[in-house]
Amino acid sequence: MDLLASLKDQMKPYRDRFPSHPRLPRTGRPREAILAEIAAMHEAEAPTWQEGYASGAVYHGDEGHIAFLNQVYALHSQSNPLHPDLWPSTAKFEAEVVAMTAQMLGAGAAGGPVCGTVTSGGTESLLLAMKTYRDWARETKGITAPEAVVPVSAHAAFDKAAQYFGIKLIRTPLDAGYRADVQAMRAAITPNTVVIAGSAPGYPHGVIDPIPEIAALAAEHGIGCHVDACLGGFVLPWAERLGYPVPPFDFRLEGVTSISADTHKYGYGAKGASVILYRSRELLHHQYFTVADWPGGLYFSPTFAGSRPGALSATAWAAMLAMGEEGYMEATRRILAAADRLKAGIREIPGLKILGDPLWVIAVASDDLNIYQVMEEMAGRGWRLNGLHRPPAFHIALTLRHAEPGVVDRFLADLRAAAEHVAANPAKQTGMAPIYGVAASAPPELVRQVLTGFIDLLYEV
């Protein structure tokens, strides 16, 4: 398949640089040699994100902060929340991460004990929420053919949850500002609907869905309302305090019954850790897994995994304490100031436009240029951006790396040059541009086959 061959060509130069290890060595290699090989691979990867060339990916990135998290991780590298008798510290870390996150997201106004768990990332948080609503609706309402209503811009993890847990997912359209169309969501609700969801903000376009209206709709129908704040949970509370136009999105809204927020993104902890919160312990209990009659003894787990790396919970806890309210406020101020300058600059580049009205995750499209070729030209200048479909676009999620001096100016200069080059060479298509272009217009089944083949490539030695 031509697309798959192109993807393989993209990966080949890196893989050719380093030796392959398809089987165990007869005798163990010296640790110093292994460390040297890892260091060589690290050196080949590191500079781009450190200098602000990546969208998202590394959200803090300061050398001192990384060293601090590494120290915390080393102290807890053997800990496992599955064994709280051996590592009671991990239970303390997780309970306090949940409590601090809940307080930040309006728990005080919830009228009850907001509770939750630490997870491995935003995808697991969303999967757990959907599984929870499925089981809650089955037990309390007798619903055996559950449905969930989410806008088309909601994260792909909702599709994964639907596939895994036998939930019918109904995707609804967006309005002209790329926000969820609440009236379309209302029309999609049926007696089998167990939950509706919105994003704060959505991954593709960085805009915040009308959460107050979505929450009110859920309350009216007596169903769950999940807010995917994986990107915004650790930004929007501080953006609101800084005076940015942030609509209510958290537990201050009566209809909001759960929220996900990633500590490993703008919480500035290590990858992968997230928090899933519920308005009531009744809901949370539908997330838990317990077995009382297993020959191996009593077994329980709050999330999908049994054994988990306690070190990740420790880094989340440590990062939150090290940042504090003032630290998060200052980080948010710097990121949003950089985003304001970036948006103003993009609007001055002929042929480009910004989709919707985002705060710091900025989607760029064009009515005149091949936007995927613009993205490819930016890749040639070192930038790693995220391609989007429907409509064709790319986005950049700003982080503290982009708030460093000169990064925004460099991005805008490169983007202007890239747009001008594509305008002057409209027929040119190189690198990933034709792959994105075909994927945007090809039948979904063909694209799924390509993606399946690409996953196979990732595991090819």
C-alpha cells in the first residue's frame, strides 16, 4: 500500500542509525554500554522539543523541573499502588492529588464529596468514565443498550470506550465556531442515553464547548455529563482568574457529574498520569473492580491496571506541591501571553486563518493553500505540529517551551515563509503532506487499514 510505504520511509532514517536487538544476548551487556546506546538515541531526539519546536508533548521542560521529577521518580521507582501495605506513601500521594485537583475544579461548590482516582492518562480517564456510566445506568435504570452523545470534536478515546464497552456512540455536529451544537445534542438523546460530554477545550480546535448548556441538558434528562478537561483542567481555572473569557465548566455547574484532568500535561507531572473525578461516591463505585471469591485472595483495583508505577503518582504529587497556585497562575499567564502574540501573528499571514476562538491550542487552516504542505514545510524547518481533518488543518498546543524568548517570533517567521513557499509552488507535495491529504479524503476503512499497518511498523525490528 503506497501510504504505508511512505510512512515506512519516514521512519527508516532513524532506525538505520542504531543497532537492532531482535533477540536476547547470550550474556548480558555491560550496563555502561547500554547507557551509552540509550544516551545516543536520546541525543538524536532531544533538541526539537527543548527549543520549543514541538506542539504539546512536553509541557514544562525546564531542566531544573525535569531533574526534580527524576529525583522523585528514582525514590519511588519500585513502588506499586497495588500494595499499599508496602508503600503507604503511594496511597497518600494519590489521595492528595485527587483532593487538590477536585478543589481546583470547583469541589467546594459541588454540595457533596467530589472523589476520584489517579489513572494512566487522559484516555484511561475517559474510558473509565464511560464504563462507569454504562454500569451505573444498567444498575439504576435497567439500560442494557447504552448510548453516549458527544460532539464530533470530542477525543477519539470516546470511540475507543464505545468499542470496548459496547456503547453506541452518537457523534453530533459543531456550530460555526467549532463548539458543540447543543440543539443537535438534545435531538440525539434517547431513553438509552447514559451520558453526554463536552470538552474544555477540545483537542482539535482548542475551543471550549458550551459546558453550562450541556450540563443543564444532562440534568434535565437525569443523565451523566462528563467534561473532558484533560487539556484544560490545569489551565482554565487560572486563565479565569487572569481575566480570560472562560465559561463555567467544572463542578460549580450542578449538571456536571464527572471531569477528567491530566496531571501529566499542564499539571507538569511525569507521563502518564491523569485524574478522573466524580460528583458522588455512588458513581465512583461503579468504576471499581472487586472480587470476593477468587482462590488468590481478596482482589480489588480502582482503575483498569492492577500493578501501576507508584513513581508516576509521586511525581504528580510533587509537581503540584512545587507549582502551587502562584506557580500555575504564572505558567498560565506566560502560555496565554505567548498564544495571544502567536494568534495575532498568524492572522497577519496571507492565506491562513485560525479556526474558532481558541485560547492556547490554535488550529490553522486555509481556503487557498494546501495546509498539509504548509505543515510539511514547517516540519522541514524543525517544527512538529499536529495534523487535523474535517476541515484540513494543523494545530499547535502551546506550552512553557513556547513561552521562552524568541520562540513565538521564530514560529511566525517560519510559518510566513512556509505559507509563501506553498503559495509559490501550489503543485508541490512532499513528505507527510500527501499522506495527510489522502487520509482526509479516503474511505475510513482504508485509513484504518493504513493505521493498523503503521502500528505493526512500530513493533517491527
